[in-house]
Amino acid sequence: MLWETLAAARDLGRLHEIASVLIRFGFGDVVRLLGMGQVLEQVGKVLHWTEAEELAYLEPPERVRRALEELGPTFVKLGQIFATRVDLFPPEYIAEFEKLQDHAGALSFEELRPQLEEDLGGAAELFFSELETQPLASASIAQVHRAELSDGSKVILKIRRPGIGKKIEADLRLMSKLAQIAEIEIPNLQQFHPRETVRQFSRSLRHELDLVRECRNAERMAANFSDDPNISIPKVYWQLTGERLNVQEYIDGIPGRDLKALDEVGMDRKLLAQRGANAVLKMIMEDGFFHADPHPGNLFYLPGEKLVFIDFGMIGYLSEQRRYQLMDLLNGMVTKNTDGVVEVLLDWSNATDIDSEALTVDMDTFIDQYHSLSLKQLNIPQLLSELIALMRDHKLALPQDLALMTKALLTLEGLGRQLDPSFDMSSEIGPFLSKAMLSRYAPNLLAKRGWQGFTEVVSLIAGVPKDLKSLVRAIRKNTFKVNVEVAHLERFANRIDRSVSRLTMGMITAALIIGSSIVMTVQGGPTLFGLPFFGLLGFLGAVVGGIWLLISIWLSGKGGDY
């Protein structure tokens, strides 16, 4: 506990900054509920309120977005993750989160050079015949520079910002702690699962920090499209790539956002939309491994209506079982199997306190409007948007993989309509749905699943005697136990444990003060600055113990673990 407290003390300055921004944007009540009332008072005395009147008239979604922007790169990244959670946030919030841009001031190349050359293992000039010191792009995690290898190959260097890892870890520690307190003290936030959201975000951001992982994602994607000449993924130069440096092929194409350039060179925008949609749908429906952010900024167009996907830092995964569940849901919509659809949604949300009867009634009404349509006729983006709105009403949350898939499909529809106003997602997704349904019930796959189920049943039956024997042995030895976990009792026990720890530390600190005072009166022994050494040592220990107690009490708030 002492180590955790000292670790938290390192982040006190950052905690103060976060509280300041929240207060300035009108979230003072949140600060109080998070146990930072003293910070609220201190900040209120020194804060400049010149913007207070302007901020007072901001709509809540814009206020949240601007607060995230001011909190810095880690929170901007968090907002971008929120933009994928269409199941948790209403459309007006999603629209604001989508405005969050991951831009950062560019570092001079000389600031990057020491780390770059450490990763390369020598001077940059030994590896590149040309290296542009002006960046192509600059984001919060990495900066991109163009270069040329000695063999003439044009490449880009994605260089991670020096020291960014420590800064992000500090923010993640605070996010985790604040999410834990918020989930306990702010009941209205519980439906958003703050701790789980921060946990998933932390994992995603740590993955993004590892540029090797991004390159592995790119190579896996390239393998999946190896037989499609119309889709390309930049080549990775592994001999130069590491955790902090990503060296990939430079793409000299038309950026996805430059529609005017497409028209100037006479590219077929309708064909581009169709090929882009087919590529992303293949990723989702067939491969189960997809680009989770297929917006125009992550696309380039090459002559011949070819597409290049870049930036594989955010990737989604859909297991075979998850894809089957998706098929069951869509099929349930068409066949009006309300109970089957509700069962899938409850499995996805893993919720226990849902009014299933009310959900079934609402779902029956929802499904009725799609009953007469075939799978090919379903307007998937519209269906997903309406379904997610219904789930929000019933406080159901999608698993992270499905949230990313939903966001990718909605982004894809927007991209398709930008290229071709007549783009129809339903006509593109229909063949993939039909193919997925047919492949699910292919004889060879049915036989494989049947054999797997049979072997699992046989294994279970074969293990019954051994399990019964172990159970009887445990009963005979009086070692058989039944564990019942009650969340509120566990939380209460943790608070008692923390109180006892602080009480013990207080007694030790008091004993050190009394003992040191006695030692100070004893003549002889080693001295320091003319005072008894062991007495000074005791007082130093008492000071450390006292500081620990103050920090622990202050940070514990109403629901913390300090």
C-alpha cells in the first residue's frame, strides 16, 4: 500500500490539472463526487474565469469534447474510442467525439535523432540516402518523416515521441483510479461501465504504442488480400522496424480526402466505393480481422482504381462464434424470432438486471418493421443505428469487438456515400450475408462442429468419475468449500482493511516520535549535526509515516483504494 501511495503522489500535479480543466468546463460536481473537493476549492481561488460565460452556454456534448481536447493526447485518444461506442453514447455525443483530431505540435528532428539512432543502431545517414527533417504528419504518439533507402526505395519513418510512454502511463493510472471511484459514487455512470471502458482503452493504447504490433497487423492484412490486385497494404521493412520505429513503404497516391484530385485524373468514384466496401466487408464477414477506422484519412487511391489502406493501430477482431451470433440476430430479424434476437442481445451485454419482458415487447415492435424483408433487402446501417438506440434505452452495452464493427460499418457507409452519393450499403453487404449463412451450414463445417461437440461430450463423461472422486475426497478431508462473493461486503472489507492499515501506521508514527524524543535525551552514541543520529533517524521515519497518512487520507476520497 505504501508503494501505491508513493506512486500516486507522483501524479498529484497531473490530478490537479485534470480537476482544473473539469471545473473550468462546468464539471465541478463530478470533481466533488470523485473526492477532490479540496482541489475544487484551491482551483476556484486561482482560476481565471474569463471564459465562464462562454462555457456556460455550451451544449453538454461540445463541453465534454472541448474538455477532452484540453486534457491532452491520452484523453483525446479516449474520446476517439468513445466515438466507436455508438451503443453507449447518443448520436450528438458521437458527432462531437468524431471531431477530436489527434494532432500535436511537431518536434524538431534533432529532438528525435538520439532515439532514432539508438533504435537503428547507428547514425541515420548510414541507413538512408535521403531523410527529410520536416515531418509529413505529427500526432500525439508518433511523428512521420519521409526518407529513401540506399537502394532507392522510398519509405516513411513513423517515430514514436521520446518519453511519451511514461506520460501515457501516468494518465492511465489516474484514469483507472478515477473510473473506479466514479463507478462507485456516480450511479448514472454505471451503465457506461467506466472501469471496463478504461481497461479496454488502456490495452488498446498500449498496443498503439508498440509500433511492431501495428506492422504485424499490416502484414496479416496484406496476407488476407494477397490474391486481390485491387487492394494494397504498404510493405514493412522489418530490418529497420522496432517498438519505437516503424519503417514502411511510402505510398505516392491520391489521399482519400482529396475528391477533387480523383475527378481531375478521371478515376471512377463509384468503382472505388464498391471496392472499398467489398474490402472492409471481407475483413469483417470472412476474415474476422478488420481495419477499425476505415475513414478517408487512412486511404490512398492509385491508378487503376486501386486502394491502399494504411495505419493499422486500431484493429477489430470477430471470432467465428461472434459472426454466427450476428447471423442469428439478422436471421431473427427476418424470421421474426423475437426471443432468439433478445437472447443474442442478452448474451452480448452480459447483463443481469435487465427487464427482459419489456425488452422483448420493444424488440417485437422493432422487428415487425423488418419482418417482410429478406437479408439482401435489409438496410444494415439503419438497422444497426435503430437497434443500438433501443439497446441504449434498455442499458444494454455491446462487447468491444461488436462496437468496433458497428462503427466500422457506419464509417464505411459514410465513405461510400462521399465517393458515390448513390452508394447503397445493403446491396453490397447482401452477398456477404448470404455467403456467410451458406458457409455456416456447409456439410464439412457441420461435420467438423458435430465432431468437436461429440469429443467434448465424451471428454466430459470420461472425466465425471475423477471429478466425483475428487469431490468425495474433499468432503472427507473437510476441505470442501463454497465461496460466495458479495461485491458490497468486499468493498466494505477493503475499506476496513485500509482503515486498519492507516491506524497501524499512525501508531507506528506516534511510537517513533516518542521513542526518538527519549533517544534525544540520551548522551553518547553517534551524532549528526550535533544531534543523536538514531533520534534523527526516528524523527525522519515519523515524518515519512505522517506524509504517507496525509496522502492516503486525502486520496482515499469517498471510494478510493488508497
